[in-house]
Amino acid sequence: MTDHPLHYAAASGVFSLSWLLIVLPLAGAAVLLLGGRRTDRVGHIVGTIAAASSFVLGVVLFAALLGRDGDDRALSQHLFSWIPVNGFQVDAGLLVDQLSIVFVLLITGVGTLIHIYSIGYMAHDPARRKFFAHMNLFLASMLLLVLGNNFLSLYAGWELVGLSSYLLIKFWEDRPAAATAANKAFYMNRVGDVGLALAIMFMFATVGSTGFADVFGAAAGGVIGYGTVTAIALLLLLGACGKSGQFPLQAWLPDAMEGPTPISALIHAATMVTAGVYLIVRAAPIFNETQAARTVVVIIGAITILLGCVIGCAYDDIKKVLAYSTVSQIGYMFLAVGLGPAGYALGIMHLLAHGFFKAGLFLGAGSVIHAMDDDQDMRRYGGLWRYMPITWVTFGLGYLAIIGFPGLSGFFTKDRIIETAFDKGGTSGYLLGAIALLGAGITAFYMTRLFLMTFHGKARWSSEDPEGSQGQPVRHPHESSASMTGPMIVLAIGSTFAGGLFVLGHSLQDWLEPVAGEGVEGVHTFSPLVLTLLTLVVTIGGFAAAYLRYQLRPVESVAPADSEVTLVTVAARHDLFANTFNETVAMRPGQYLTRFLVWLDLVGVDGLVRGGAAGIGGLSGRMRRLQTGFVRSYALSMLGGAVLVVGALLLVRAG
Amino acid sequence: MSVDNHLLLAQTQKITPPSIEYSSLSPLLIVFAVALLGVLVDAFASRSARRVIQPVLAGGGFIAALVAVAVLHGRRAVLAAGAVAIDAPTLFMQGTILVFALLSVLLVAERQLDSSGGAIVASAAITPGSKGSTAQRVSADMQTEAYPLMVFSVTGMMLFVASNNLLVMFVALEILSLPLYLLAGLARRRRLLSQEAAMKYFLLGAFSSAFFLYGVAFAYGFAGSVELGKIADAVGTVGKNDIYIYLSVALIGVGLFFKIGAAPFHSWTPDVYQGSPTPVTAFMAAGTKVAAFGALLRVFYVAFGGLRWDWRPVLWAVAILTMVVGAVLALTQRDIKRMLAYSAIAHAGFLLVGLAGTNTDGLRGSMFYLVTYGFTTIAAFAVVSLVRTSDGEASDLSQWRGLGRTSPLLAGTFSFLLLALAGIPLTSGFTGKFAVFQAAIEGHATPLVVVALVCSAIAAFFYVRVIVLMFFSDPLAQGPVVVTRPTLTFAAAGVGTVATLVLGVAPQPLLDLANTAASSGFVR
Amino acid sequence: MNPANYLILAALLFTIGTVGVLVRRNAIVVFMSIELMLNAVNLTLVTFSRIQGTLDGQIMAFFVMVVAAAEVVIGLAIILSIFRTRRSASVDDVNLLKY
Amino acid sequence: MNTVPWLTILLLVPAVGALVVACLPRRLGTLAKQLTLGITLAVLVLAVLATVAYDPKRAGFQFHQSYDWISTFGIHYSVGADGISLVLMLLAALLVPVVVLASWDEADGGDTADGTSAGPGGAAAAGGPGGPGGPGGPGGPGGSAALAGTGGEAVGGGGTAVLVAAPPAVPPAAVPPAATVSAQGVQARSRRSVPAFFALLLALETGMIGVFAATDVFLFYVFFEAMLIPMYFLIGSYGPVKEQAQRSYAAVKFLIYSLFGGLLMLAAVIGLYVVSAQHLDHGTFDFATLRQLDITPGVQKLLFLGFFVAFAIKAPLFPFHTWLPDAGAQAPTGGAVLLVGVLDKVGTFGLIRYCIPLFPDAADYFAPMVLGLAVVGIFYGALLAIGQRDMKRLVSYTSLAHFGFIALGIFAFTSQAGTGAVLYMVNHGLSTGLLFLVVGFLVTRRGTRDVGAYGGLAKVTPVLAGVFLIAGLSSLALPGTNSFVSEFLVLVGTFTVNKPLAIVATCGIVLAAIYVLYLYQRTMTGPVTRAENRALPDLGLREKLVVAPLVALIIGLGVYPKPIIDIIRPSVTATYADIGKSDPAPTHPVAAHPAAQPGGHS
């Protein structure tokens, strides 16, 4: 029965080149990795060109897609047969459609910008070539993730981005912290991957294929039982949580900030961590079938929003704050996509907008950190706007975008999510809406806090030479080089207008409609206008609170001790004890179990063997003592034997 | 009384001399003649001459006998008034015995090993520890009586496997044993140990032969005759006073088990193997085993075949005990010859497993196994005799450390032989084991086979440990010397090793031989 | 009289011989005990020959005697040589070979 | 149908080579190396040619040859290849030259050789043909022979007493003077025989190819056991120079363990023969004939166990594994690679080649047990690997986990799982082989297997670190590496028939990530703490040559495994079809046959 509704046209013409999207950055990575030191000097050039060319191709494909009519914008390209075992036929194939092309543009676009940025940022790093190689590798993996036309290809990309993320987090491997963070990230991602893998197995066991077309066809056809669909959906969700740092697998993302800042911008803000959202939207036909799973998605989204915001308020490390902000923003996306057809497009929309402004924010942060001699503690910043205007402006725009300043991207995308959450109706609707709203407020608070602590207030550092500075760190902040500011500017522009672009005339929504289904305009709980005002009020509230606390009152250059702050803050400072939880529940028992098993294997399993051998040896040692050397004892043993033999035979005879 | 007289008269009138086909007995007769000749030579030839003549004579005799055996093949008859049976199994085993004897003669005749003469003492009469003994250690002389003694012993062995009559079997037993008792005492070095070995062997041997004889008596009491065939018939006929036959099975069994060194009648083996001159040990290990097993097979297949189901359990028990004792006790041996002795015990156990099958396959397997084992063990002892320190063979295992580094060829050969004894594929040891175990499983003795396999695993451990010693540990500063000149020993060892390899890789011809022999079966 | 009694007597003699082997230390005596066992067997043979009414048993007895004689020769030679070395005929003194 | 006797050639070349190399005198070490490399490369070429000549479409054995060997027992020299055995032979043929190259400078004990080990020099010292009487033996040249003899004996007795205390241990050096050997003498001795090493490798290769090629159960058994001996010597005489006692222990443990299993199998083999004799008029060992027999289930179970235990020890599966860490740790790098890379595959190979087709009912009956052991092994091995400090032991334990996956795949009885399992055997050979090689490189550089002795090497030796990481990633089955394909096939194949088991097993991949990356973290990342590590040389040209093919294959087979799969799949499918096992159909099948519509599919 190949007559399922979904059918992708075979790729032809320019689309038959889509594999180049992946191969170009991959080639870049290969050249740089195999080339070794010889390519040190050109490393960054090659890497950037690879990324850029991939972007260009992406644009071309996008244009070509625009050229086709709406329902014929999904093209699948069969490359080669990957794993063919009887019933289990997996092809290496790509799917260029409305959804994937959007991601392609985001990934390659932002990716290229960040490549350029890194040229300046990593200029003085001896291993810059390796850095670019890994970045290219990441691009390739990420593109494979979004372009794969079946779940196994997606899974391959899924784990490979995990690898590249691992490589880049531990890029400065001589820092133990970095190495540990990288491992943590990989482990927790693997947990998610188990979910994804199992989901794929379920699909195969149910549908006999892992291709999008077949699976979605079957799902949409409603032939799969509700239980199975839900199971698959939940397993997919587990994978999504792992990759996107959603509750309960969020703990790795903040640690991942050990990586170079461009990485935080590209992987842990703009692209990779949003893969979870992509997965859910991509699997829309499955999630559409199961209300239960969608509810779980929504709940996780909601929890994560708050969790991210709350912790975001407590940290003084600029990157950690941004990281938790990422966590909570992705929470918004999950919330959106959890709302089903109404929300898929919104989720993607926010994702793209977020891709711009969060990347911009991170790059800005990077530029600041650069200026402050790699000091990431905001409490030792302050008043920087004067010294690095471009960073200030670009960062500011990103900041306004994220808190949802009217007219900037965040304003459009986030408000729509809040709106849709309320529109869900019922108590759950109100609850979710309220949470989203609250989240918006807190976001405004901690982002403002960050912005003010960094750029405004009086400097908590000194440009004097040591004796001049009263115990304050000596810094000589300066604006970053063009290769860094350039991307920041572009992203700032993006974060300013992207949102609007997407919303105007539902452009993006319509574009995604074939994939995400049309956003049914449900009855509004509140009229959009009211809600917008409400959001604005909450946001302003958050802003005001931050302004009062961090602008009008001086900021201590050292954080107050736990004893001086509220319990909430303490908890937030400890990531709401997420790590403590993981350690006590998973890590410690695991360690004890391991030690026990090592002991068991040595003493128990091997002990048995060695014991047996020793036993025989001992027996032998004792038995040979019977060989006394006295003829008469030998004779006795013989006689004994004789008697036994005779006795035995007579016994046999009797019996 | 009168009845008796009349009976006597009746007997005297009926006496007719039995007809004897000398041709069929030719192998026996040749060897016997050679033995007597040897005695004469010893009596008349000069000392130096004997040292040359005797080995040549013995060797020639054996070869001649071998030829005779070859000529006789296919002959199948009961001769000398039912005293001797010539059939395929007999000839097979006589041939085997002769080959092993030939190899052993080479070892005995070896004169390059020691400072002077070979392994045989110059004059056994000289008391150890006296001035003379110091002198004779280096004297080029040797007790050339060793050769005739060996030949006599071979005669006994050949008769042992051929005897169709328990009395003849007893006589053969003594003919093969008595010379061995003496030979055991003829070691050139370590005279005390040698004499002790001789005495233990003698006393225990005599002891066991008494049991054997008692068994013979009971057999006679049961069947009114000691001819195997007649006994078998008597067993066949029911309703006799059969306690005698059970006693005789038991007691004869004891005597034979002693000879093959089966537990619990094995205790002499290690002491005697260790004390005797190594060539003699090799001869005993190979020859006696064949002879004793030949007799065992004949008696239990022909005479007591009818009682199979009665003696099988006992045989199982003995087999298991033997294998366990051999394998386990060998683990902790420190003297190489002693270790080989225990390994010999273990192998006796494996052979009994083949016998437990009580079928022609068992017969075939056992005969094949005997051949393979004999070759390997002679070669092994030959190698042992090559590794020496200033006071004779370096028989203490610790002296073998690192031999693989100092003299790889010898160590390699020895390792190969050990692996063969352990039963690793591509060696004759494996083929032999396979043959007997196959027979046993065929004969529904599977549990026995499993025990046997476990024991071979244990046994493998101590063989392997010697290899560890030779190859994986470091040589001693003043390690033993490996004598490099002795051509005769090399010849013996070489033949043994090659046979071990060939029988492991291409055993088919010998198997065919054993097969035909076994399938034609014992004459009765 | 019942020939079976002779069998019992022979069995007794055989047992005595066996015990002798086990309990006596002097090699010569041990050896004599073995001879006793052999002769016990001879008695058995003769008795059986009587019971069976054939002469084979008696003839066998002669064989046995001859063999026994041969054994004596060998045995004494060995025991003698040991005695000359150790100045003792006790079988318990010869136990260098053990374990 | 081609008439070239590929397999016999494949067997003869290394066998003859082994003889030739073995006969080379010690001084010609270099020649031995070159010769061996040439021979093994020739074998590799031949194996590749054979693979080309092999026709996956045809069912049954190809290149089949059969000659009478021991007709009395119906034993033939008969060889043949199906997809399963072919790829494994290919693996063996590939790994051996790699190992030869890797062992180039290590065979003779290398620089790590210290005074305690001794060599041929001893012969001369102890007086070769110089007749008897090394200076001052126990009794001394003078004195009465008899008394000296008894004295010597007494000593022997004493020695005995000592040794009863410690049965298997190597006896304490009997003579103290051992220490007094002159230094240069020691240097002369401390060299190990190079030709012997490479001869052993060749012998091993013969055994490995033979065991896969045999289609006669007896012949299989012969190779199965004969293969042990060279490996035993490789471990015992070429293991770490300084750890004589441990390596002897490991070698003996390896041999006895395997022999024990082998002997149980021998019982089963003979039993099989007897059974065949009862069914047919004459007994036979011919595999093709035997698999036609329908043996009564009771007997099947016994015979199955006989074979299974042997294979479970060899593979090894969970409770029978304790020899592996010791052997793996003590074997020379090359030995370890072949041991874990190929030798152990004989176990899993035996499971799918013999246990299942010969005793289908028993296989069915015991499948739950085996699957249980497999899953336990996955976690047990992984956790123990996490807990190890000795790098080689660690890698050995990871193999335990991998063998768990393989066994799981074999006994899931689906063509996906089975194909995955066989592919896994190959992949594991490559990835773990590479892992052992890299670890070996580290150990030769630093002379210790303790993880604690390393750290921060990524900065010092980037290339080595990179290769290490690739091997590790392959070992944790990252997509894009070969292992992913096989592991996923095993899991998905199992999933279709036994969801709970598959789900549990899948969780094992988390642990895999932990043991690999934790090891990498401890050795390669962080600051360089120890002075010795600051100046470690990175991979040299030879070492790069060694790892290059493996790395290439790891990536290549990860991206395009189809060729190998196409060879394996038919044989595996046929194997399961023979015992009446077929893949369960999906509950809601969609695409009739995806391959039919290349472009449009998915």
C-alpha cells in the first residue's frame, strides 16, 4: 500500500545537488583534520568558505523552492542504499522541503556569520584550525540532521551533532572543567538518544520502515494504535529533551558554556539545541495523533520556562545566564509545539528569531569577555557602553528582542506563543498562559539585570595600573575587531526585523503549512490586543524591578554569600539542585555498583575459578603424601584395592 | 586311592605330544633364541666386544622378529595345545612391542650421555658409596647383561599378549617381570634410588603375581581348565558354582591392573619410573603397558567376555580412580620422571576408558592408543635423558627453567611431546584419545568419557606448566647441560617424535591396521 | 574328607602370607610371606585338580614352583645388594623415593 | 563456479610461511619481519581476490573442497566458505599484516627488556657441546655418585615440599647465582627470538583461517584447539618483559580455560559422530550432512551445551570471561589485537555456524538463557570497564560487553539481528583492534598500562589522541562509524521479536559512551601532570601506516556497509530459514518493498 497521502517528489535539477549542502562543510572538516599543521595558516579561510558556500547553495535551493508551487515543495533525493537487510531497508536520502530548507538557511547562515566572527575571536588560539574543522563538522552533522529523509539518517545527524558539540565543548581540553562538561553533555545526550533510537525501532517494528513518508503516512492514516503512537511520540520527546536541554535533561547545557563563546552561540543557542523542536515539528503527523504526548510536551515546556528563568536570575556568570535564558526560551518553543498544529509554526518562528537574537547576544557576550580578559563575572563589569559602543548597540538590540520590546522579533514570536497558550482554553490554557506570561516577566528581569550590570552603572574594574586600582581588577576594554563586530551587526539586524518578517501576513506560517499543518485560528481567550498590553505590562514590571535593583542601587563586585540571600536564590544558584539530584540518583550509585562489580568479578567469578584450581592443587598436595615411600604401605593399598575389587564383584554377583 | 591310581594310569596312557607349528611361533622363538645367545655372548666375549655385539645382536633379533611378525600377518590359530594364540591382535601387539624394544635398545646402547658409559651401571655388584663406586661412575664399562635381560623381558611380553592359557600367561608375566626387576636396579647414577626402585618393583610385583596366580587357580577351579576358550564356554553354561569365576576375575584383574599401573595398584609406578635408568623406564612405560593391556584385553574379551556386564562397573570405577589419581597427583610433582610416571598412570586410565566400551571399536582404539602413547613416551624419556647436570640427569623440574631459551630445539621437541601427551590436535595423543573416547561413547560409557575429558583438562595443566617453565621463565645461571652428541638417543627421540607427528596428522594407515586387527578379533 | 576344607586352609595360608607381607619389616621375611602365598595357591590348585579329577592342577603346581624358584634368585640378588649398601634388610629403611 | 582452491591456498601460504620463518636463525630478525609482512600481505590479497570471486547470490558453501582424511571416523579435510566465514577470514587476513607492522619493533622485547629475562646466550654460557659438567651442580663433580644422587634427591624433595605450598606458581629460582649473570650477558639474553614471534603469528593466521574455512566438524575442532598453542606462546613468551609471573599465569589461564571448553566440546563432537553413525549407516563429520539429521531434542540439548560452553568460554560470554582480562592485559599488543579481534570471534562464529543449525530445537530451548547472559554481559562488561585502571583490561572488558551484543543478535533469530551480529564481529575486530593498537602505542611509549600514568596527552600527541578517539567512538557505536550499523541492526532485529530485552540492551549504549569517553578524559584531556608525558613522541610513520587502514575501514563501513552486508545477509538469512525462523512482519506494513522505488522511497 504505497498510496499513503504523503509522497515526496524525486529531487531533480538543482535539488539533486542538495547533498552538496552536507558534503561542502564535511570536505572542509576533512581537509583541515587530515591536512594537519600544514593547513594551519589557511584553516580559518577554508572553514569559512566551506560554510559560506554551503549557505549560498542553501539560498539557491530556497529560491528554487519558492519557484515551485506550494504543495510541490518537498523533494526527496535517494543517494544510496545504506543498510539493506531484507525487510529493513534504510537508504541514505535527503529531503528538501519547507521545514528543512528553513533550518538549512538558519544553520548555514548563522553558521557562516559565526565562522567569520571566530576568525577574530580565535585569532590568537594555536589550535584555530582544529576549531574551524570541528565547526565545519558540526555544520555537516546538523545539516544531515535536518536534511535526512528518514529517521535513521536523522539519528545519525543527531548523534554526530552530539559528537561535534562534545568536541567543541572540550575544545580547550587542558581545562579539566571543559573535559568534564563535554563528557556530561555527551552522556546526557546519549540518554536522550536512547529514546530516539527506541522510537525508531518502534517505527520499524510497526511500519516496517523508518522513512518519513512511510511512517507519517501510516501515522496520518491513523492505522497505528494509539498506544504505539504515544509510545513513539514520548520516546521522540525524550530524545528532544536530551538534545534541547529541556527538563529533566537540562543540566548539561549550562556546563557546556565551558566551550569557546562562538560555540555557545552557534551550537548551544542558535542551532543544535533547537533540534528537539525540529524533531517534534518534523514528527508532527505523529504528535497530531496523540493528545497525551502533546500534553507531556507542553508540561515539560512550561516547567523548563520557569526553571530557566529562575536560575537565570541568580547567576553572575554572563554566559551561564544566557545559557539558562536559552533553556527557558526553548521551553517556550516546546510549549508552542506542544500545543499542536496551532503552535508548530509559532515554535519554529520563535526558534528562528531566537536563533538570531540569542546568537547575537552570545557574540556580544563573547566580545565583552574578550574585552575583559576572559573574565565572565558580570559583577566585575559595568559601564562598558562607553568603551565598546558597537557591542553595546548590537547587544542592546538583541536584549530588546528577547524581552519582547514592541516591534522586535521577540515581541512578535513570544507574544503569539503566550496568546496561543491562553487560547488552548480551559484551566490548562490559563495555567500555561500564566506561566508563559510570568516567564516573559522574569525574562525581562534577568536580561535587564544582565544588560545593566554589563554595560551600565559604574565600572567595577579599573584601567589604572595595580596600585591605582583599589583592589579592583585591572582591565583595558576595547571594541572588538571588524570580523567580530560585523556578524554581530548582521545578527542584530536579524533579531530586529526577523520576527516581523515572519509574522507579516503569516508568511512563515503559510510557508510551513504543508509540513506543520495549518494553524487553526481557535477562539481567542483574550483579544490579541489585550494580551499584548498584558505582556507589555508584565515585561515592564520585570524591567522596572531590575532597573531599581541594579541601576539605581550600586552592585557589589562580589556576590553576597548564600546566607545573605533568599532560599530561592540559593536554590537557583545551585541550579535548583539538578546536578545534586543527578549525582545522588545516578552517578554515586553507579560508582558504588561499579566498585562492587569489580570486586565481585575479582573475588567472586574469578575467585571461583582460581579457588577450584587451588582446591585441586591442594588435594594433589595432600594426596601425594599417601605415597609414603614405604613398600608395605604400597602393599596395603594394593591389598585394599584387591579387597574392594573382589568385594565389588561379589556384590555384583549377589545383586 | 585305587581310583586315583586308575585315574593316573588312564592319564598316562592317553598322553600324546602336542603338535607345535614352529613357524607361527617364529617371532617368539627368534627373540628367545637371541636372548639365550646373548647370555652366551656375555659369557664368552670380551668386555669391550660385548658392548658392541650385544646391542647389535638384540637389535638384529628384534628386527628379525619384526620381519617374522610381518610375514605371519593374517595367521590365525591356537597353537601348542591351546597354550598360545596367534591372531591379528596378537601380531599387532607383538609388532608394537618389538618396535618399542628396538627404540629402547637404542637408548640403552647410548654411550655418549655420561662422562663415559651409558645409563647402565658398570657393575651393579659394587656397593654404592664405596671407593669402587666412585671409580665405576667414570668407567667406560657397563653391565652388558642388560641386553639379554631386555630381550628376555621382550620374550615375556610377546608371550604375554599371545598366551591363550592362564598358566602360560602367568609364566609369561614372570618372564617379562623378573628381568625388569633387575634392569630397574642398573642405573649408573643414583644407585641407591635405583636399587630401591628394583626392590619395590620386585616385592610388589611378586605380591601382585601371587594374586594373579590365585585368580588363575580359581579359574581352574571354576572351569576345570585354564584355557581362555574353555573358561569362556564354562562362563556360558549357567548354573555352576560361579563364585570361583568372580573371584578369579577379581584376582586376575588385580594382577593385570598392577602391571598397567592402574589405581589403586599404581603406587609402585612413580617410584620405579623415577629410580630406574631412564632407558629402562622408557622400555617399561612403553613395552609393559602394551603387553599388560594386550593380556588384559584378551582375558576380558575372550575368557570373561560373558561376564561383561558384571565387571564393567568395576572397570569403570578403576578407570575413573586411575585417571583422577594420575592427573591430580601429577600436578604437584617436581621430578620430571616422576611426573611422567603419573602421566603414565593417567593414560592407563584413558586406555581403560576405551576398554570400558567393550566393543571392537574399543579394541581398535586401545591398540591404536598404545602405539601412539608408546612412541611419545619413549621419545619423552629420551629427551629427559639428554638434559644433564654434573651428577646425571637434571630430573628436578626446577632445573629445566628457561631451557627454551638455552636450547630451543630440545625444549621445542619436548613441548611438542608434552602437548601430545596432553592430547592437543595434530598430535598422535589427540587421535588416540579420540579413538578410545569414540569407542566409549559408542559403548554407552559417556559419563566415563566426560570424566576422562575433565581429567585431561587437569592433566593438560601440568604438561603446560613444564612448558611455562622451559619457555616463560629465565634460565639458571648454571643451568643443566644439554648433551649434543648422542646419535642413538637422537635417533630414538627422533623416531618417537616423528611418529607422534605423523600419527597425529595422518593416522589412517595405522588405524586401518588396528581396525583389521580388531575386527578380525581374538581367536579362541 | 571334604576337599573344600583344603581350599579354606589354602585361603588361610594365603591370608597369612598377605598379612606377613604387610606387617613384617625384614625384606627376607616379606619375601618368604610371598612365597607362602604362592604355595597357598599351589595347595588350591592341587585341591581343585582333585575336585575336577584332572591332573592339570598338579602340573601347574610344578610350574609355579619353578617360577617361584626363579623369583627367589632374582629377589635375593636384589635384597642382597640393598643389604650390602645399607647394612639393613628392613624394607622401611628404603624410602628415598616418595611423594 | 570457479575451480581455484582459494581456501586451501589461503591455508597453505601462511602455514608454509610459518615453517620458513621459524627456520630462520635469530640474527635474521629483520628478514623474518619483511618475509612475514610479505606473506601476510599476500594472504590479504588472496583473501580479497577470493571475496571478489565469491558469489553472494549462490546459496551454500563455495570454493568447497573435500578429501578423505581419516576415513575410519569419516573425517574429511573439507573446506568451504559462506558469507559468514568469508568476511571473518577477510578480517583475519586484514588484521594480521596490521599486527605484523605494529609489532615491528616490539617482538624482541624492545627497550622495555630488562635484565631478568634471559635468552640464547645462556646456552653458550652453560656450555653447549662442551660435554657434561656445568660448573658446580648440586652434588659437585667429586663425591660419591650414590650419595650425590641421594643428596640431589633430598634437595629435590625439599623443592617439592616448597612447591606444594604454591602449586601452579613458577618455582622460585633454585639457584641464587642467577642474579650474578654479567650485565652484558643479560643484554645479550634479554632479546627475544624475533623469527619465532612472527612464525607464531603466521601459524596463528593459519589456524584462524582454517577454523573459519572448515566445513568438517572434526577439522573445525582441530583448528579450534591447534590455534590455542601459538597464542599461548605469544602471551607467555612475548608478554610484558617485567611481568613474567603474571604473563605465565595469564597464558596458562587462557590455555586451560580454552582447553577445558574445548574438551567438553570434544565430547559433544564425538557424541555428534556417534549420533550420526546411528542415523546413517556410517558416522560422519561433514557439516552439510550433519545439519540434515534430526536429532532427538534430549540429545540435542546435551550436545548443544557441549558446544555452547566451549564457544561461551571462547567468545567469552558473561560467567566464562575471567580469562580474557588477564590474557588481554598480558598479551603483546599484536597478540591482544588478534586474540580479541579474531580468536574470540571463533566463539560467536561457532554459535551461529554450529550451535544453531545443528541443534535447532536445543537452540530454541536455550535461547532465553543465552539472551539473558548476553544482556547481563552487556552491562556487566560495561560497568567493569568503567571501573578499570589497567587500560588493556579495560578494553578487554569492553569486548565482553560487545560480545553480549553479538550473542544477543545471534539468538534473536531474525535476519536483521543475525546479519548485525556477524557484521558486529567484523566491526568489533576493527574497532577494538584499533583500540588495542593505540593503547599498545601508549604502553610502549610509557611502559605502563595504568590509566593514572597518563593525562593531557591530546596536547602532546594530537594524532594519537585523534585515532584513539575515533577507535573509541567506533567502540561506542557512533553513527558514521562501522559499529553503529551492526549495533543498530542487532537492536532493531531483537526489538522486533523481544521488545523488553531490546529496550534494556539499548540502555547499554549510555554505558558505552561512559567507558569510552571517561577513558579518553582520563588519558588525553586535562593538563599534562607528569613530566614523563611532556615529551612523548606522536605517532610515527609506521604507526600511522598501521592505523590508517583501520581508521579508513571504520569510517568507510560506517558510511557504506552495503558490500559486506550483501555478502553476509544471504548466508544468515539461509541459516535462520533452515531452522524455520523468519522475520516477524511489521504490524502495519506500509511500503511493500522500499528498494523498488529508489527515489520516491521515504
